Amino acid sequence: MYHITLRRTLLAITAIVAVTLLLELAAPQVAKLTKTLQKCRLPCPSFKIESPQTTFTVGTPYRFVIKNEGKAAHDWAVMPRGATDEGQALIQVDEDELPPGATVTQEFTFTQTGDFEFACHVTGHYEAGMLLPITVQ
């Protein structure tokens, strides 16, 4: 009877050690998964794009939450800085998706470094200053 109890105790201890080791090995991978998707809120009051974050990292996935807080429809794009040809957009939300009061969520991972901007290219909006310079490192 003593040998059976000792044997069960040793098996339990071995199982605990094995699970502990597995958790320690998995922890960095779990941490990587939980911190990879970065949320970035982008309120857009009338003819402005705001963001608490203007520096982004290549390879990090971001979830952009764009909220049109203005009274006019807007579009939203990540563009090379100063570009006005929407064909150069890295990612884009069309005007019909961002009427007043709407919120759109887009996930995007930057693949290149450089100087870019969040911009609205609805006629007259970009010229009115609806852009925000950003940097990707």
C-alpha cells in the first residue's frame, strides 16, 4: 500500500513539473499572440483625423477603429505622405462606409518603413487639412 501511494505521489509531482515546464515554454508564444494586435482609435471630427499614435512598426498587426464624428461623409486611407492618387493607398475605407456617426474597423499590418499619412480624399477634405502624418519603422 505504501508503494502505491508513493508511486501516485511521484506521478503527480512529475505531472505538475511537466505542466509547469510546458507553460513556461508556451508563455512567450502566448504573450506574442496577445500583444501582436495593437488597437488604434481614430476619431474623425469635422475635417480632422486624430490619433494618439503616429508611429507604427513593420510586421505588427493593427486594428484601426475609425469613427466619423463629423457631419459629412469621409473616406480614410493610409497613403504615402503627400500622395493624392488613391491608387497608392495601402488600405482604404470608402466614403459610403463612413457616413456621419459611422464606425469602421480595419485590420492592417505594415510591410514597409517610411513616411505615410492617414488621409481623407473626399473632394476638398484633404485640402482642408484632413490628414495626419505617420511614421512606420
